[in-house]
Amino acid sequence: MSTRPLVIGNWKMNLDFVEGLHLVQQLGVLLKSHPLEHVEAVVAPPFVDLRTVSSILDAERLAVALGAQHVNANENGAHTGEISTSMLSRLNVTWVIVGHSERRTHYHMTDEIVRATSQSVLRAGLRAVLCVGETLAVRDADQHEAWVESQLRSALEGLDASLHPLVTVAYEPLWAIGTGVNASSEQVKEMTDFIRRVLTSLVSSAPQVLYGGSVTPTNAATLVGESGVDGFLVGGASLKAESFYAILRACDDCYALKR
Ligand code: PEP
């Protein structure tokens, strides 16, 4: 881990704005009583919670950044039900998750749409967390590296160099997301090393590479300590302040030990 660790909580379609407010308040109590020195924390609530969460982060002066789970690639116009990057920026959102496997699988987010969305996010000056990862069938066929490389190339090839520093990648194998079965430290290391190698041919910066898939307070310290990953994208375990804080703490401690 060469840079400060990054941990992003993806609340998915959970927690209304009142519940989100309570979670952030509880997280704030933990962060104030046991401050973290190194880790960069981000929460990505549902769109309708963003304003409330933004206000509480600001009022409590919490060192937690605000993320969105998705955005439309277009700037504005006739896209009923969609949200634009400028709307997110006005709400102090600085991070956007792009191409999460749930959007790719259930909402027809093709590689082309992922590319357009990444570009729109980056051109707006927001930081994109590009999600890549294979299904179990692809891994069983020993095609996981080719699969992930193709997702990376499709999203990032030819990207304007000025936008490279805004790119972060999350390796999220679909078989590990929400299943309770995390990838092993060896698998995470193998894939994050591979992703870093592919990225050297695509971007001039050295993007942080996160892992996501059933990360919990129980496995976080081992995963971050053994795999060399730069942090985590966390789903289920980000819905409780205590478990999200414990994962933040594991990354903070690991960075303090290793640097
Ligand atoms: C995710 O959805 O990005 C994720 C990693 O979920 P979980 O932590 O619940 O597996």
C-alpha cells in the first residue's frame, strides 16, 4: 500500500434519509472518539439521501467524503429518472461508482455506457471508481484476467491524460459480492497486481486499486495486510457504523504499520 488507504461504503438501495442520517451521526461519534490518521473514508448513499448526508458531514466536520452510486452519462435533458454529474457536484459529491456489477447485470450497463459514464464523471472533475470483475463461470474457465483486462481497456483506452489522476479501480468479482464468500488474499493480490500492470499501459498515473466482495470487520485486516490492496469498496458491512468503522480502522492500522 503506497498511498493512503481508501475505503468506500456503498449503501446500495438501503437506508432512507433518516436512517442514513443516524448512521452518519453514529460514524461521527466513533471517528471523533477514536480518530483515524491515514484512511480516506467515503460513503455512497442512495441519491435521495445525498443532501441530508452532505449536510451532516459538513455540520459535524467529519473527514468523510460523499460518493454517488451511479450517474447518467448525459449532461441534462430528456432522461426521465436519471441524475447528472452537475447535480451531484452541487450536493458536494466528489466520488462516483461507475459500472458496478449490479448495474452492468440488471440495468443493461454495457461496456460502452460504462466508458461514456466514466468520461462524463471525470470531465466533471469527479473521481470515478471504475468497477471491474468476473463471474464464477469466467473464473472457472480461467478467463478472469482477459475479462478484467477487456473491461479496463474498454473504459479507459484513449482517456485524456489530464483525467488520469481522477481514476480509481475496484476489483469486485461477482461471485464474492454479497455472498459472504470473499476472495482470498492470494486471489486479491494476483488480480490487483494484474490490474496494476494493465493500468500502466492505459494511464500515466498509478490509480488506487480497491477490492470489493464480502469485506467484513473479520476479514478486512487479513485482506489489506496480505494482498497489498489500496483499500476496499464495501457493501453490506457499510450499513452499520460499527462494522464500517472497524474496516476503516483495519486499513488505518495496516498503513501505519507498513509505511
Ligand atoms: C459491493 O456491492 O460493491 C460489495 C462489495 O458488496 P458486499 O460488500 O456486500 O459484498
